[in-house]
Amino acid sequence: MSTVYRKTYTQPLPKNTQIVERNGQKMAMWVDGKGRKHFDQITTGNKGQTKIIRYSPTYLAQFRDSDGRMVIQSTGCRDEQAAKHVLAELIKRVEHVKAGIISTQQCRTADHAKLGLHEHIDTYLEHLQAKTVRGKRVSVAHRINVKRQLEKLINDCKFKRLIDITRDSMERWMNNSEKTGMGARTRNTYRAAIVGFANWCVETDRMAANPLSRLCAADEHADKRKQRRALTEEELNRLFTAAKLRPLAEYGRKSLPLPAEKRKGHKSWHKEPLVFEKLEELANTGREVLKDNPDLISEMEWLGYERSLIYKVLALTGLRKSELASITIGQVWLNTKQPYLELKAKDEKAGRGAQIPLRNDLASEIKQYMKDKLLRLQNESKKKENAIPAHLPAALPLFDMPDSMVGIFDRDIAAAGIAKEDERGRTLDVHALRHTFGTHLSKAGVAPRVAQAAMRHSSIHLTMTVYTDPSLLDVAGAINALPKFQAASTNNSKIA
């Protein structure tokens, strides 16, 4: 039976309600906050209390779909005749499905088309929250970024419903964003967000096809805003030394008066700059300054020792910063024929997991570091009068990776006398140590396929282009290694 009706519900009597008789029926008369008078039917609740009967503002349609299931759907109409017209259209569509004129998928797409775009995006974000990619849940940061990107596109392009999303409007947005100075990579992240959303809409029958499937990506190669470079062997050695000495050297810096033209407010002094050639001297001065606080000296020495080893491990394994931070004591295997670090699938970017081989000298350094770490832990337990551990807990992180690693790295390379940006505009950051790893593999003559495996890349193109710095490769030596070609000599006397 198909019908339209308004849903009824009960609620307690409003304040100052009077029970009056109207048209021979008892009614509740009350006045709302805007001074409007209401007359509502009354009923008796389960506990004998008097309640008023209210009706939904719009009509609901009740009908059976093509599968024979009873469906209740809002018509969105306040007028009964208009609601009946909507019901007739719904029944007509059911008959079309039964006759094979349209499909159930097209019906679902038509239903979704009526909803606002924000409702679809909210559902999409819930989908991302439950989604797993290669065994890993989609991160909170990624979901926040996707939400921000989609909301910006909706506002900029004036999208209201799914039908408004077109290739023309997105191409116009990308062109306008380029004119305002947005980088190619940033534009592509917005493109990826809305293309992914549209793909999900197709999978869930919200759209018949993805209108953005052929939306061209911006050329990131021609518009690189940030290009990293690899560190040379000399720069790496300076970085390791600077990282080891800087924590103590900070305490050995003198306070110098600021020139009058550089003074701001009450500040009239500054610390002398750290110069690589004077780091050891400043570190010794720092020890002298802190001679009455041996615990702090020990803490700063350990901090520098650990930080220097962190950089060395990053440069000699190609691990990403977050991947190294995930390594625990139980994932360090140093007593095997080939020492390695075990990287779990949930912590690797590709989600596959890997065994990261260690050079023998690096494995020896990590082994000594772990012995020192255990000794520190035992000493701390003695001071706190806790049980003294016989070995390091398996769940203990191998390194205490600071959250502010980016800023620390910048200060360390400055102390090492290494420029943050070179004359070609290429920059250094923590991830540049991974570029350094890939570049030095190529420089050492490692086969490209082996280098790709060491970098854990899915594409050899990524290894050989993005993660290999051509300025450090011996291109001239390779050219000079080519054989010398000479013109073939001719014997004219043999020519008849």
C-alpha cells in the first residue's frame, strides 16, 4: 500500500499550557517563544501523564521498491498534494526498474544526486577512517588534509552537488591557482584529493562515471619548488662531528654585545656563532662551565653521541625519519651473519616491511651504543632505587628521536658550516640523508636494480632520478673511460 503521511510524535506539555475544548475535542493551547498560539491534540502517556501530539513538518512517502521491500522516504514537501506527486514519481521509477528501462544502480545514483556535497564528503571521511592500505590505517593527518583540500575546492569552485563537479571547472581552478603562485605539487595534492573522492563516488554508485578521470596533472618536474641535494663524504663527516659536539658547545658560547643598529627592545647581547673549526674548543669550554653539574655534562655528551649516530644510521641505511623512530630494541639483529634492522610493515611507507642490512662497522657502533644505553638505564634505576634491568627491554625504542628533528638538523648543519641552500637553490633537510644514501650507492657503482631494492622503491625511475644527485656522480670519469676511436686506415695500393 502506497501512501503519504506525516510522522507523529509526543512531547511533554509546554509551560503554561491550557487544556481547552475545540470543535468538541480536548486540545492543548500553548504559546511559543515567538508569541504564536498553538492548538495540539493531546494523549495519555504510558505513566498516565498528559502529552501533546506533534507532526513532522514534511510528508513521508511509503511504498514498495522493485524488490518488494517496504521503503519509507521523505518527500521534502509540506503540502500533501505535492507529496502525493512525489510519491507518484517514486512509484513510476519502481515500475521502470521492474520493466528493465532503468537499473537499480541508476536509481541509487539519482537518489544520491539529491544530497548536498558536504553529506557525501562526511561519508567519504568515515570511509577513510575505516580504510586500510597495505595493512595500515589511513592516518588522521591524511584525513584532515583531505577534508581541508575538498572544502577549499568546494568553496573556490562553488560546488553544491555531485553534478557540479566537472573537468572544466577543475581545469579552470588549477589554471587560476597557478597564476596566483601555487606550486605544481600542491595543485596535484588537491587534484588527487578530489579525484580520489570521485572514484569513491563511482564505487558507491553515487556517480555513474568519474568526470575527472582525464584531468591532467600539473608538471612537477618543470615547477620544482623544493629540490633536495645529497651531502658529500666530507659534509657527512662534518655533520657527524658537529652533531656530537654541539650540545656541549652551546654552553661554551660567549655572550657578545649587539651593535646599536641591531638592538630590539631590551635585548642588547647575543651568543657568539658556532663555527665548525672552534666546536671542540667550545665543547671543552662548556665542560668547564658545567663542571659543577657532571650529570648535565653526561646528558649533553650522550645527546650528541646519540644524535650523531642517528644521522649516520639514516645516511647508511636510507631509512626515513619516522621509520627509524619505529625501530625498537627487539627489531635489532646484530648477531646474525648479516646484521640488520627489522622494519615492520605497519611502520614502512610502502606497507610491506623489510630487513634493512647494516654495514659491519655500523653494526659494531650500534652494538656499543646499546651497551652504553643499558649502562645508563641501570644507573638511572639505581638512583631511583628501582629493579636493575639485566638487558634492554625489547619494546624500548632504539633511539630517542626528538619531535623537533627538523630544526635540530638545521642547527647541526649550520654548526658544521654546511649551507642550507646551495647556489642552485637545492636544499638540505633530514630527508636529504635518504637522497645521500641513494646517491652514494650510484657513485659506488652499485647496479641500479640493487640500488632500487636498497631504497625500497617500487620504480627504478624514482631511484635513479629523484634520489640520485647527478652533481656527485663522476660523469667526467665515465666519459673518459670510453675507448679511443681512430679512423680505419686504408691501403690505396690494393685498390684495383
